[in-house]
Amino acid sequence: MQTVGVSQIKPGSRLSENVLTRRGTLLFEKGRTVTETDKEVLQAFLIPTVLIYDSTDQERAADQADAEEGSPTLQGRADFDEAFRAMRALLRKVLPLPAAGQPLPILELRNKLIDLIEAAADYHPLFCDPEAVRHEDYLYNHSIYVSLSSYLLAKWQGLSEKDLVPVALAGLLHDIGKSKLDGSILEKKEALTPADREEIRKHPTYGYVLLKNVPAINEGVKLAALQHHEREDGSGYPMRVAGDKIHPYAKIVAITDVFHAMTSNRSYKRADSPYLVLEELHQESFGKLEPALVRTFIERMTQFSSGTLVKINDGRIGEIIFTDRANPTRPMVKVGDRIVNLTQERQYFIREVVAGL
């Protein structure tokens, strides 16, 4: 192994020892493969040097990494990735079937969804990587993320066990109506025109029509497809229903759909900061979205311990040292020797969580 200055580390190098902050907390674990972002984190925490495996140790390190694949953390991540890819492949194959007059294989979808949920023990909505989603995969990835986050929100809110998988299925199928839209609109790489938006607003109605005669799913799943763009004050679409006329599944899916849509990269816009999106959801809870569900979502999404690493919108990296539950999206962040109070310094906000969940 060898000692290397942080500025000289080549991406792809593997750490041969744990890296600790000056306060003695764990920053990166031994065996981690260093990325460009990791270099930024190390520099932000004023780490001068690290120990890495040299060329003669690389093969031994690779063997050790292979052996560690069986550890619960690494194996769990591999299981999740495999289950996610399997679900995406299935959605790509079956979502167009109802629009073509063919039956939707609900049992197969449900079984794959249960496999995915079981593999997603460590899933967190803040760690859906917007850079990893190809444009042509957006619909499928979005459906999966909305499904998993809807399952979590339903669980956090205390819905009964019998509702959890149906809520996840509602999230998975909420956009099935888009299979009846002109593909050129969904595949556009520039901003949508008003005519495009008007056409897309038809997808909830299309989705309900495609699902309404499917006997193997409950009415909540069907109504989530129809109502996930309805709003509490009746300002949504397609039917402008309000309040208790909106099914509880649809209220859950509405929140997770907005969150993942806004935090995803599109060809015509950069992903928004998840923290700013949570703030916008809070504003939407005054008349637009179910307040109790939004409050639960924000509280559980921001329950990070002190020491969580975050990147601020000006590029600086620091660690959360205190979160005021009255302002959960704007904690105090220690950057170097300075404390940035995001509640008071409103020009700054958290762009992303780097590590520490």
C-alpha cells in the first residue's frame, strides 16, 4: 500500500484503510473505490493524504472485494440492482399490452414487485441517481421509483399491511395510460408544447380505461391511475374531484409522483434539488396535496443523523450538525470551520446527500 496526497488520487484507486474526519467519525470505509466526488469530499474535510492499494496489491484487493460480495450490505445492494433491472425489463414488455388489446399479466407483475420490495430494505428515495436514468428508460424507472416510494410512504403513514403491496402496485401502474400516447411526445428531447401537454393530460383517463376491467387488481389501484393528478382543492385533472373524493392510494401516489418527476434529469431540464422539492411539496400541502401525508413524507425523508455529508448548491461539501424539526429541509451544515444555517441563509440549499444515511 502507499500514501497518496488527496489531490493526486486517481479515480478508481481503492482505499486500503478507513478514512476518518478530524473529529474521528468514519468518512469512507476501507476498500472503497474512490470517485471524483469522493475526492471533493476528502478535500472539503481537509484530509491531506490517504492510504491506497498500490499496483502489487490490486489483485489481492480485488480478491478481497469479491469475498466481501457476500456481506449483507454489498449483497443486498446487488440483489436490489438485479430485482430493479428485472422489474424494468418486465415493464418494458408488458405496459404496452393493454393498449394493444392484450391482457396485463398482473400475477407476474405482483410477484416481481414483491421480489423487488423484499430486496429494497435499504432503499431511500433521496438516493435515486438521476444521472443513471437513460432518456428512453425514464417511464419505467419513474414507475418503479414511485412504486417503492409509495410503499414506503404508506408504511410510514401506518396503513394496514394488506394495503402496502396494492399501494406499491398503484405506483407501478399509475402512468400506464401513457402507453396510449403518441410515442413522439414521450420521446421528445426538447420542452413540451402546450398541445403536447394537453395530450399528456389525457393519460390518467386512458390508464383507468385500460385497468378498469382487470379483475385481479382492486379499485384503489385503478383509481390511482385516474386520480394521481387530482388535487385536494379540485384544481387537478382529469375530473377536478377534490378532498375525500380522491382515493387514498391516489393521494399517496400523487406525492411520490411529483417528488420523483422533479428530482429526475430530463433532456430539457436538470433534476431539481430533492430538498427544494420537499419544500415545494410542503407548499403544495396547503390545498393541493394531503397535508398529513406530506408532513410524514418530509419528516421521514429528512431524518438524518448528525454527520451526514451533503453538497450545498454552491458546490461546498459539509456535514449536517443539527436539524430543527420545524425546518427539516434546512439544517445547520458545518463546512470547514464555518456553520451554515440554511434556515437563515436562504440563498443556500442542499443540492444532494453525498453519504451518511
